[in-house]
Amino acid sequence: MNHILRIARKEFAGFFSSPIAFIFLGAFLAVTLFVFFWVEKFFSRNIADVRPLFEWMPLLLIFLGAAITMRMWSEERRAGTLEFLLTTPAKNYQLVLGKFLACLGLVVVALLLTLPLPLTVSVLGPLDWGPVFGGYIATLFLAAAYVAIGLFISARTVNQIVSLILTVGVCGIFYLLGSDALTSLFGNRTSEFLKLLGSGSRFDSITRGVIDLRDLYYYLSLVGVFLTLNVYLLEWLRWAGNTANSNHRLWGMATGLLVINFLAANLWLAPLNNVRADVTQGNIYSISNATRNYLTQLREPMLIRGYFSAQTHPLLAPLVPRLRDLLEEYAVAGEGRLRVEFIDPQAHPELEQEANEKYAIRPVPFQFASKYQSSVVNSYFNILIQYGDQYEVLGFQDLIDIKAQSETSLDVDLRNPEYDLTQAIKKVLYAYQGAGELFENITHPVVFKGYISSEDELPEALTSLRKDLDMILEELSERADGKLTTEIRDPDEDDGVLATQLEAEFGFRPMAAGLFDSNTFWFYMTLEGGEQLIQVPLPEEFDKAGLERSIQAALKRFSKGFLKTVVMHTPAPEPSMTQFGMAPSGAHFNWLRDTLTEEHNLTASDLVNGQVPEDADLLLLVAPENLDAKQLFAIDQFLMRGGTVVIATSPYVTDSSQGTLAIRQHRSGLEEWLNHHGIELKQQLVLDPKNAAFPIPVDREIGGFVVRETQMVNYPYFIDIRNDGMAQESGITSSLNQVTLTWPSPVIVDQEKNQTRQVVRLLESSDEAWTSDNLNIQPDYNTYVQYGFPVGEETDRQLLSVLVEGRFDSFFKDKPSPLIAADGEADVEADRDNMTANEMEQNEQEEAEPEPAISRLIDRSAESSRIILFASNTFLADEMLNLATSGLGTRYLNPVELIENAVDWSLEDRDLLEIRGRAQFSRTLNPRVQETQVFWEYLNYGLALLGLFLIWLIRWQINKRAHLRYAAILGTAR
């Protein structure tokens, strides 16, 4: 071992005895930095990672390895010193390993000089260090393979230039075997086989942060094969000119066996899928426990079938093996309950017909251009998840994320495949179970408690409903297998002791059949189980079917086996006036609506009847406008029943109806209701120097004319909120690294009114933010150069989102119910003048059979009631999300993800919340980086030069010590 290390030190010092090492290292660093900052456009990518550095390593190390090894044996043969080395006491393998370690040491020096890159990125954004450390370790294995190849070729020739060219050629062949340029010419199976042979394709998973033992051993096997051949070649040179004998044949056989064993071990490791380490933060490329929890709920076999065409778009082809590996891990985690298949529909006509007719899976025409031709390929890229009679199909647009590097370059990657797959599994699983037995997934006893007056005190409409209730409870008890018990009591009994208790604990008050009806009664229902208490609302139509839906909806909240129902209220769309040349105005929330539909039963409601649908689990209000008393009553009573109300609103809204970007005051109708609960939205807007860059229409004056153009500017009204502005202890924001709120208003929480409630400050601006009540939102960079707007006199951290949980008193306490108008008859007479004949006739029929109007009001909420407020009307609008997407070059849905988190956290669906936080593209650079990017780029160039200078300072000492030790070896030999 001492001989090996001394040889390595001598050879390593020899690199620095001439300018050759500095030339190699300088060229390597220059190319690496140029590729990182210019070719890969690091600042334009806006992602805090060093993935471009490692993506180019398989190619850059080819030239570095060839340059380092080209003289190692060629120079010895040319100078005639090889014969002298072969006669020393040092063994051939010691000579080979010594030179190998010296070359690898120089590669280590080159990699150390690139460390300023990840350090810089960590300053500019939230860098995940796991893939960085894993990448450097794997780079050493790759470099070792190239060095071993270079040493073997150098031993075959006396010319350094020939050695350089041949090494580049051989290493280049290994790289090209798995490259997209070659694999795109073949089908999926052949492509995957070629990728197993490619040195670059083996490195792909490493750049993502997944260290696979099979990949590392592949590089080690190349090292073993070529170092073995190198030792054999030196031994063969020692025999040169001698007659072949048994010793020579024994050397040949031993070498062959070693080479075969090195290669055969790759085949032995290939079937093993669990010999890898996910070094990313949060293990985003491993099956999570949350996914395993869903798979354990399978009671019947589930089928996941991948439809992938042999010929597909070159950017999609590398994603197929990754999906295949992930689905195989799903199959292992399913423990026999999950069957995974992969087919090429075009090779199986019967399965293609089934896919087209039954599942509406059809090929997508992809157009792409290569160096030689432009063509269109019809390709399948779909995944089917089927459970019983329920199924879900994921297409390429559901699975991938596209990042625009430039006008002609796209970066296509899987978005968050585990989340997409598990979300689909959850949907079909719950949909199937929803059609089955209600009590199967309820694990604890549930008690139905009815607080109902005697039949002679109930109005006629509720008398029949009371009988229907008994029938429904009897049917449910038979199905419950002992999990459901019922208790029905009259609160007026026992001198009203129970009535007093109900009013104090739940806020229940006696009901009335009309505003002026003095006869009161009780008809309240609750379900209790575990630590949950759910209030069952009366159905709107007072019918048996509606009552049964209400009770079943409440029972489903005790089970994890059913999709939850989210009721979403948005402002009514404004009518289109295209006939007058005017485009329809108003915000649209299709991104939010489509995303929530993927996980929940989403129901739209205008709330005009004064009641939230009875099956609602959560109420979501997005940019509400001019809510009337009935709509506000519906919101209030849903909160009183222990529900969660998520609100996105502010006193301002954007207006582009005049063709310019403007903002106007906005009335939601929630102002007094929020103030009643101790939450105030100030009539101001928040501006923050820590903001997001977005394309904004800017007016520029040229020669007396005003020209409107779109520019990427740092816009203070777009608040860029990072980890320091988020409540990290809350599950709502813990999985997010960044979110942008557009034109938000400051929130004020009345501590006195909320002293008994839990208050969580979810989102806050930086402490440099200020507020303004100026409605001019067009930046003026001529007057205000830095931000485009005047900076306020007072700067402070502003609250932009808050969660308040606990008991709330109803806004309508001690007030008449809006469901019964005091002047109802006058309103009817006033409306008759505006009725048509048909409407009059319909109205008379309705008057002939008047619908019962029950005045029911809950004064006080349960402890589980929550208000979650986001102080912005626009941050969820499609227009803002599309604006952010165009600015970032990739799909930006962080605001939608924030609402998803709030919904899942409120509904206690924490599994998908955990998986969603594992997405990769959320690691963006700090918003102010663009202003200093030149500084950071030149800083890295300067640090590289400084590193080379330090090496030059210590090279003389290294050379002196190494030559003395090498002389000692030769003296021992003599």
C-alpha cells in the first residue's frame, strides 16, 4: 500500500511540475462556469439547484479524463522508462493503482474548485444539499471509469495525441449509447437497454438526487474491467518477444474471469429495485408512507396500466423508464393488491380498441424537428388506474412540467409523479367505497343525538319529517352493525335544563315557523364519535331524501373512505357583450376549480337560498361580491355548525375593462361579518421590496406618444412570500417554499375578541413593506427609479393571511332570520308589476301551496369552527396564474396549492398534503437576484482563479516531497 501511495504522490506532483495541470484545470473550470451560467441560463431557469452542473459532467469529464491520462503510460513508453518501471520491486497492479489514484486526485481538485457554485446557489435560494453531495460522490465514480479507460488506452500507444483521441472516442461511445440521439431511433425496450449501457444515461437519476447502487456499480465495473486489462497489458509487455507458456495462459484466463465477473454482476443487480438512496430533502423520489396508507386500504385488486408507445416525442422518451420504475415500486408496496402492466397499444390492437372505446385514451400527435427532418408522431403517454368499476386516466399533460429555457429550448420533467398517481388512486378508491357500505370505514361508535320537540309542538312540515327521521335511523342502525346508536330528547322537558345547556354549549335556540309566530319548537341533530361533533343541518325541502343525504354526509365525515365535498362560491360571471365588440370581463378561476375537482367533490353554489348544501364539508369563498343577507346567513350558519370557511377577499379588485390595468374598490359583503369576529381588512394595499418579477404592461412616452409594452419588472404589489413569512408550524404552509399574493390588503386581528381562539399568522410580508391607499397601480420608474412607486414613511411587517379557530358567536344573534322577510307580502305585491303572465300563473300555484319557512338560528359555534382568510381577490385568478407562468417559463400553481393545503388540512386529509409538499420545482431563487446576477457570476470566475493561484503557491512543496519519496523507492529497489 505504501508503494501505491508513493507512486500516486509522485505522479500527482508531476502534474504540477509543468503548466499542464493548470491548463487542464483552468479549461475545465472555464467551460463548466460558461455552461452553467450561459448555456443553461441559470438565472433564467430561476431554480435554486446545481442540476445543470451535474448534467454536463458525463460529457465534460470525457475530455478532462482523456487529457489527464493521455501521458501517463504513453510518455513512459516514449521515453523508454517503462522497461525500468517493470523491473522495479513494485508490482504491476501497484503501478497501475498509483497512477489511477493520482489521476483521480487531480479530478478531485477540479471538483473542489467547482464548490463555489453550490455555495453561491445556497445563498441565492433554498438549495437542497442532498443531491449536491450525492452528485459529487457519483461524479467521482464516473470520473474513475473514464480515468480507467484512459489509462488502458494510454498503455496501448506511445503517442499522447493518439491516446487522447482514442480515449475521447471510446468514452464518447459509452456516452452516446444511452443518449437521446441514439435511443430515439428505437422502441422503448431497446432504448431502455441502451440506457443501461450509457455512461451519461446512468448519471441521469443521480442529477435528480437518486443514488442507485446499480449505477455506481456500473461505473465500478468499468473501473475494474479496464484496470484489470491495464495490469494484463503491462504483464503482456513484460513477455514481449518470449515464447508463450502456461503462465501466460494462466494470466489470460484469470484476466478473462475477472472481466466476466465484473460485467456479470451488473446482470445480477439489474432486477433489484430497492438498492437506491433518495438523497433529496423530503425523499421526493421515494414512495411515501402516505401512499402506502392508501394502498393498505385496497380490498380488491387494483390495476395500473401504462400506455406508452415505442415511438414517442424525444423529450418524453426519457420519462418512460422513470415512470416504469416508480410504478414497479407501487406494485411492491401494494403487496399483491396492486397489479402493474405496461403495454404499447399500437402493438396490441385489441387493447388499443379497449383504451379508445372504454377509457377514451387516444394517441396524441407530437410534432418535433431533429437535425435531419421534421415529423409528427402519434404517441400514447397515459396511465390508467382502475379499481372495481371506477377508473381514472392520467395523460402527459397531467404528469409533466415544462420549463421554457428559451424560445427554442424546453426542459421537460415529471411534475410530481407520486402525488399525481396517489391522488388518482385515492379518487377511484374513495369513489368505489362511496358506492359501497357506509359504515365499513368508520372505526369507532357514532352517536346520533336529536334535540326535537314533541310532535304536537312541531309545525306540520316537520311532523312528517320527524317520522321520516325514525325510519332513516332504523335503516341506518340495521346497517351499522352496532356502530350507530340514537338518542332523541325534548329540550323543553325537565324545566328546560337541557335547553339552557344547549344554548350555552352549542348556541341552539328555539325555532319558529315565522317571524311573528310565538309558538317555538326544537329540531336540532348532531353526530358524535371519537373527538368529533358534527351538526346535521335540516334539508332545504324538508323531505326524506334530503334528510337522508344530510345524515349520510355527516356520517361520511367520520370516515376516510369517502371523497369530501367542497362547496365553492365565486362571483357570478358578467354577461358577454361580444356583439358590441367587448370581451367578457371579470375573473375566472378555472385552474383552482379543475385542481380541486381532482381530489374532492366540488359543488358550485350561489348561496342565494340562504343555506349551504347539506353535504358540504368545507365552504370556499373566492372573491365574493355584494353578498346579500341570505348569502351571509348561509355562511354564518355553516360556521356555527362547526364548519371551515376559507375566504380569499380584499377591499380591492383589478379592472381591465377599459383596456388598461387598473384597480377599483370592491365590496364583498363580508366586511361587517369579519369585523364581528375580530378580523378587519384595511382599505389599503401592501407594497413590498421583496416582490416577484412579472410581465406587466408599462406605459412609455416616446416623442409625445404613449406606447404600451410588456416588461419584466419587480412589481411591489406582487408580494413574494418565502419561508420567513410563512407559519412553518402550520400544515397549510409547511410544504410551500414560496407563494405570491397579488394586490393584497393588510389584515388586522382584534386580540380582545379572539383571546379565547387560536390565531395563526399564516402569511406575512417582509418588515420592509409599506401600505398605500393610492389606486394608481401603474409603476413610474422615471420618477421612482427603484420600485416604481413612492416608499411609505412607515415600514413594517404586514399580516396577509390568518387562521382563526375556536368558538364564534353568530353575526345574526338576537337578530331576525333573513330567511323570513318582515315585509314579504309587500315585496310580493311590488314584484307583481314586473311579472309576465306565465310567471303570474306560476306564482299563484306556489301561493296555493306555500312552502314552509322555518326560522332556525344557531347562536354559537362548536370549537372546531375555523375562518381562514387570504387578503387578496386576484391571486387565484387564471389571469394572474397565466401571467406568472409566462414570466417564469413554467406552470406556476403555488397559490392553488396553498388553497389545496388549506382544504386538505381543514378536512384532516394530511396524506396528500404530505405528498404534495415533495414537488421539485418550488425551489425558486430569491426575487432580488436578477439585479445582482452579474456580481454572482463574476464572483465564481474570481473564486476559480483564486483556487488555481493557491494551488500554484503550494506546488513547489508538493514536488519536493514527492521526488524525495520516489527516490527512496528506487533506492530500495537497488
